[in-house]
Amino acid sequence: MTGDIHTTHALDIAFKEEEYNPSLSKGSIGVEFVTPSISSSNFDEIIGNISFLAPFKSVLLQSGVNTMRNNNPHMKAFDITEHGYSLLDIVPERAQTDAFHVDTVAFVSEIEKVFSSYYVNNNSKFLTQATVIAGEKEKKDIATPLLPLQTTVNVTEKPFIIHSAYPVPTSDIIYFTLSVNIPAFVSIEIYSAQGEKVKAEYSYKANQGMEIIGLSVNDLPNGMYIAKVTHGLYSYNYSLLIQR
């Protein structure tokens, strides 16, 4: 069960697509359900808010849908524009997910439709389309409160955070993406797997905000390395692989 990509999916997980054959129960290592967003922007809304892409929104959306469907035969349900929610029903025999789409998120509405219903049987790795949504249970759980209990949490922000180092493996340039909360000098050092410093780059004062740093490593031979990113008195170590 996944989410946070603002789309609706139901799919077999084809580890090797060339071996995928649901009629023979081959080529899937499990199933995945992706729940739609409740109100966060979907692809059509993101594209519509980008001025130079907005005129091509319908073409881009249709192209994206066609590309996804044509290149992913293991995908049983797919949508990138609708808002809604999913209900997961688990019983000993199977797990079923019913995805619902609503007509609008601009105001409170009770209008909704079933977008997809799929289940996976116990000990199976393939989805089957359900003919009906999962039935209500005799025992009702206590409903979630509309608003959470008010609590106080003390949060201390880190001076900086490294979000990613990519690509790994790399052949010539490694990029570091970091958020700087407190301006300070940032430096990057590269160490060999044996702990020997082989490269030192960057020593500049980073301002508050997002930073993307590109570091050339085309002068280093293939192998495993450790990148040490230092911000003031704090540092992070990242494992790197150089491969050409």
C-alpha cells in the first residue's frame, strides 16, 4: 500500500517484465495499491499552473496516460487526474482495495464514484478485478475524530539536511541536494574506502534555502568512496560508487 504520488494505481509488481504472464501465474512478486490524493495537486493541476505548459495540458496528459498503459501491461488501473480515497478490506482469504473518486474538492460534496476494485487472494501474487466493492462489517470501529487532539511538540530544526546524492553509480559528476536552515560554510571531501582523503572541494558560505552542488569526480578511478559534506560543526557521510 503506497501513496503520496497523487495518482491512483492497482498493479501486479512485475520484477522482470519479459517474464510477466498472469495467465500462467508467472512474473509477479506481489501486488501494489496506490491511493489517490484527497486534495493535493494532481498532474493536470500541476501542468495547468505552469504557464508555458498549460496550453498543452490535454496533449501531455493523454500522452502520459498512453505511455504508462502501453509500457506497463502489469498495471490494471491507472489515473493521474482525479481526487479521492481508497478503502482497504482485509480478511483471511484476500485483501481488496476499492478506490473512490469524488466530483470536486472545491467544496464539501457527497458525490463519488467507484474507480476501481481489485483484490489479491491469500498466497497469490496477482490482482483480480472485483465485481462488487467490499461489504460493510457487522462490527464498527470507533470513527476517527474530525480534528486531532491538540498537542504541543517541541521541534528543533537541523542546521542543514541532505536530501539526495545522485546519480549513484556515477561516472563524472555527483550532485548533492541540501536544505540550509542556518547559513554557514559548506565543504565536501571525498575519501577512499580505506579512509584516505582523495579529493577536497567547495568551501563557501551557503545561504538559507535549497542548494544543489555538483562535484566532478571524473579524475577518480572506479570504486567505492565516502563523501563527507560538512556544514559548520555538522557533517553527513554518503556512500558513492564511481563506475564507467
